[in-house]
Amino acid sequence: MTRQITIWALAALCLMGASCAMKVERKSASYYLKHKQEITEILNNYHALYNKQPFSCGFTDRSYKYFVMQIMTDTVRYIYNTELNKETLYKAVKLVRYDTARLRLMMDQMKNIKLLWMDKTSFWVNEKEEIVTFLSFKSVAVEQPFTENKYYILLFTDQRLDIPELRERLKKGDLARIEDKVYFMIGNQYR
């Protein structure tokens, strides 16, 4: 009888070990791969609009009802929110002469795949500025009580970055590579 228990315990340990050894797909990688086509379209629209006048955009609520744009000029950053004043946002979009059809399509696509925020940021590598576009989405573990808000962030680079700081962050797990120019991280803020 004890031999049967030992065999069953050994089998259970083997199954647990095998399940732990299986590669677990990260949520952000599966999200990116599932929505790759939509994300590519959103990025293309964003870059075309951004070239007209730099801006960042997203939603301020989990219902994806209120759209926000931060339009950057040489001297001032203007923030427009549809929750507070739709007309002011529409006037700003007309003033800058954004392609409104493209902007509306991008906004609808962001809502459909539940993107919270989109922006560009830069950092310096070997005295050269590198610009990355980032998208943030879905808070992590929001249904669990007493958990800090965390957000998945996808980073898109124009070229493959091979620098010691990036390799170190990848090694530590702060940053993970999904594809050649696509990375992800988890952050405390969505923008």
C-alpha cells in the first residue's frame, strides 16, 4: 500500500514539475500577437498624424468613453478631453489640420482592442537620440483586492537596439523582447 502511495506521489510530483517547466506565454506577448494587425494599423495612423503635429492620446476611463489628446507645440502642451469639452477638442483638431477620418479610425481601433494610451518617448544612446513609441493597455490584476495598479506597456523601436543597458534590463526581466523591434514591460502608470 505504501508503495502505491509513493508511486502516486512521485507521479504527482512529475506532473507538477512538467507543468512548471512548460513555457508560459506572457499576456502582453499574446495580446500583441492577437492584435498585431490592428496595432500595426494604429501605429501607421499615429505616425502619419504625429508627423503633422506631435501628440499623445488615449482614454481616461475603463469604459473607453472619454478620449484625451495632448498636443505638443514648441512652447506649450495642450490637453483636450472629450469628457470636459468635446467642442474644444474638435476645434484643436481642426486648427492643427489633422486628418479627422484617420484620427477617428485610430481612436475606434484603440477602443476596440482596449488600448489606454499611446505616446512617444526618447532616450540617449552613444550621444544619439533614440525615439520609441509606446502603447499601454489593460491593468494587471485589477479584479484582485489590495493590488497595486500595473499596466502592460509595448515599446516599438525604429531599429534593433543592441546596447548594454537594454541587454541588462532584458537579463533582469524588467524588459522582455517579443519581436526584433517590439518589447514589453510592466509599469505603474499607463502614460
